[in-house]
Amino acid sequence: MRIKYFADTDTTLIEFTTSPPVETRELNENIYLDLDADGRVVSLTIEHARQTAGIDEFSYQRVSAPAYT
């Protein structure tokens, strides 16, 4: 997964795979979902990311799976 923020357009692109998108669905006026030929999510685009998604406060935390005994 790659996350790119374009400051000049205040747009965030979250890429989940490298598959080429064949369809884009508008979830609302600022969020777009790209799908591949099999209907799987390829990427998510967020426009006006500072206001819509709070990109200034973005953080990443990897949480380990609990150990089972």
C-alpha cells in the first residue's frame, strides 16, 4: 500500500495494489474509489484532504495479531 499526498491540489491517493483501474465510483463529492476488472479496490482518492480526511494529522500504526496459545 502506498499513500501519496499532493500538496498543490490538496489530494490524497491511497493505492492498495498495482492493478490498473478500469472503473471509478464517486462515493461523495470528494472521495473516489477505483476498481480493477474483477471489481476489487485498486485505490482511493480523497480531494480536499486537509478538510475531508484530516491529512495533517495522519499517522500509521501497525498492530500485531494476538498470540494464541
